[in-house]
Amino acid sequence: MVQKSKPPAAANQPERRGEPERRGEPKRRGRPRAYEPDIALGKALDLFRKQGFAATSLDDLSAATGMNRPSLYGAFGDKRELYIKSYQRYREEAGASMVEIFRQEMPLRQRLERIYASALDIYLSGDTGPRGCFTVVTAASEAVGDPEIRAMVLDGLTGLDKAFASCFRRAKEKGELPESADPFALAQIASATIHTIAIRSRARVPRKELEAIVKGAIDVMVGVEV
Amino acid sequence: MVQKSKPPAAANQPERRGEPERRGEPKRRGRPRAYEPDIALGKALDLFRKQGFAATSLDDLSAATGMNRPSLYGAFGDKRELYIKSYQRYREEAGASMVEIFRQEMPLRQRLERIYASALDIYLSGDTGPRGCFTVVTAASEAVGDPEIRAMVLDGLTGLDKAFASCFRRAKEKGELPESADPFALAQIASATIHTIAIRSRARVPRKELEAIVKGAIDVMVGVEV
DNA sequence: CGATTTTTGTACCATCTCGCAAAATAATCC
DNA sequence: GGATTATTTTGCGAGATGGTACAAAAATCG
């Protein structure tokens, strides 16, 4: 029940002991933690993505994070709070790789290809099976009943819509799309394509097929002529 | 704990007592059932759609169906089997309304409009909140871990793809689409649109917005010019 | 060193979980 | 009517579940 049996001896923590711990916490007072909250949250996220909220027990989480129940509770709150924090972490991670692609300068087609390739990497990763999109999974399960979670999911969905919309708007300005193109409608199709590969990845549709779907959708979106 | 307090006195069962019960079962031998398997399965489906597999307990199912646990077990098997039977029921129901639309003769645009309207009806129904698409919900949750369920989900996904593809193929033959149109790629977009509204409906996106998404997607698919 | 503070580990609780066995009940068959 | 058959009902039991109390452990502070 330890994350790294030995007490943290500056093994692979980014910064520790010597520098003041990030935001002016000169020294922690009591018994040191046996876990690294960040990596524990990552493990929890992995589990939640694989099994969903309801099917994941505190024992599972305890085993995966290497923290025992009370520590889990103290660090993240109850199971629901941990789920929420896990989702936020997911958004940060997934968002970061997307933002990178949205920022760089490149032709529309290439940008879309990279976005979907990155999405597929995320959805198909996982040693025990594809983990899909956590936003989609959460939408399908907890979002209906839990207003706070629903709000986060909605934020995720509309965030993607907006990113795609601005992407198509830019492309239109650069003359990559005809004057008649509707960036908003295209963005919805782009998002829908994300959602469909997220769903299908969970049904273990092989990457080749997902890539074919993506290719077809891109062709339509950039107007290879339907 | 009864479905209809009084023993079945030919109240609303489709066919009973008089006619031989469907497939030559002249008379049931022992104590008569206090429940109607069909309506019980419907109730179970409702619950599963609302809460998902893991979050639905046998007690929930027992209360909803009006059958006590052992009866449930005897009629449908364990929870997983009941889930599978519920899913099959869902597919029958949802499929039926779709097939109807796919069969009738009408212009492509109108056909698509009707399909999506019907889908929205299904996804947004439910007294306690939108229930979404059971195929999508199941894909997001149980499909990864359970091969049998996954196979059913895959069947549902590809079934929709094929229906849409044949729909576009027909439209192309009738000259409603340009010669360059790719029915398969269009079908993927049509399915993706189904999936995106299924996801969003679970996040309680209002119907108006979903209809706007559908309209935009249809415009692109029938080639209003992107 | 002893006091303080923070975290850990064990153990526990009340509740719920699924599945099943045994007994009661209600119909048909002879 | 009695035997047979099928279903309902009650209730159990072994185990899992989410959450918490409490004492021991491990660090810093004075």
C-alpha cells in the first residue's frame, strides 16, 4: 500500500527538497506523504476512464493509487469529488495536446488530420483496452443526474465546438474554404466526428477503420466535393 | 410488489385467454404470473437507460418492475442477462421506428429530417430527464469489458451505418446527389450526427440546439454547398 | 529532548449487493 | 378431490461498498 515503498528520496519528483516547494511552502510540517498527489490522481483517472464512476470502488482506487482509503479521502474528498478532479485533470491533459495543434500555423486539412490523430491516440491508449473520451463517457453516464458534472461536460463539449469553429473561420479567411462555407455547421460536423470515433473506439473498432471514418469526414469538411 | 394488483383479467395484454397463447402454448400449467414479462422488461429498460448498468441495483429493478428478486432472476436471469435482454428490446423498438422511415418513399432531405426527429424523440424522452441512446450509453460503459455486449453494440453501430449508406446510395441513384458523392462517407457523417446528438442530449442540451445541429449537418450532407 | 503537526494504517460500521434456497400459493391435470 | 407444476414470497447469507474513528508513525519546531 505504498506508491514507492521508500520515502520520497528525490527519485523522480520534478522539484523537491532544496527549492521551496513551488508556491512558498517552505517546509511541510508533519509526517511526509507516502504518495505523490499528481501521480495518484493520474492513476485514479486511468481507472475511472476504464471502468466508469459506478463500477469503480474505493478499494480499486486505493489499490491503483497506492493510497489507503483515509488518505484518498483526505487528499481528494469522497469518490465523487475524486471523479470530478480526475475529469479536470483529463481536460487539462487532453486540452493541452489539442491547443498545441490549434495554435500552430498549418493548412486546414493538415490541422484536422493532426487533431484527429491526437484524439485517436488518446482514445485508443490503455493497456487493458481503449479508454475512449472521458468527456463522452461521462456525458453518457453521470452527466444526466449530476448538475455539477453535467456543467463540466457541457463546457467540454462547447469548448471543442468553439475551437473547431474558430479553426474553420480562420481557414475561410485564408481562402481555404469557399465563401459559402458555414464555420459553425462545419464545426458541429467536426465535433460529431470526434464523438463518433470516441464511441466506436470504446466498441473496439480498430484504428484503421476509425482513420477511414476520419478521412471521409475531412474530405467532406474541406470540400473535396461531396 | 405486484404489477397490477389483480390477477391478469385481460386488462391490457395484447392477446390472452381464448386464443392459444401465441406459439401453441394452450394453457400455462402452474401458478399464473403476477407480472407481464414484456412490460417488466420495458420498465427494466427504462431504468437501465436512466442509470446505466452498474448504478442500477437489483432492488431498483425489483421495485420498477414490480417483480421481486427471485422472479426477476427466474424470468430473465441475472442482472447482466437482463441488461442484454433490455438492450435487445431497445434495439427492436428504436429499430422499428427507423425502419419505417427508411422504407417509405420520400426525398432524401425529408427522410433525413424524419430520422433525426425520431431519434430526438427517443433520446429526449423520459420523465426524469433525457435518456439518450442506449447503444451509445452502452458503448461508453459496458462495451469495452464485455465481449458479448460489445458485439451487440457493434452490430447496432454498423447497422445504422449500413442503413444510412443504402439511403444515400438510393438517393444518388435517383439523382438527388451528385455523381461524385460517396454514400459511405456520407453515411459516416450521418451516423456521427446521430452520435453527437445522443451525447449532447445526455448533457441536457435543449432540443432546439440539437435540431440546429441536425439542420446544419443535413445541409452539408444533401450538399446545400458547404 | 519533548511537543506539535500531519499522514498513515488498521479496524470498524452501517448499508447495500447479488444470488439462492425453502416454503407458500395458485393454477391445471387426472 | 388429490397430485403435479409453475410461480410467488420471504428471507437469508457471504461479501462488497462508501465512509470514518482512532491510534501509531514520522516529520518539524522549540
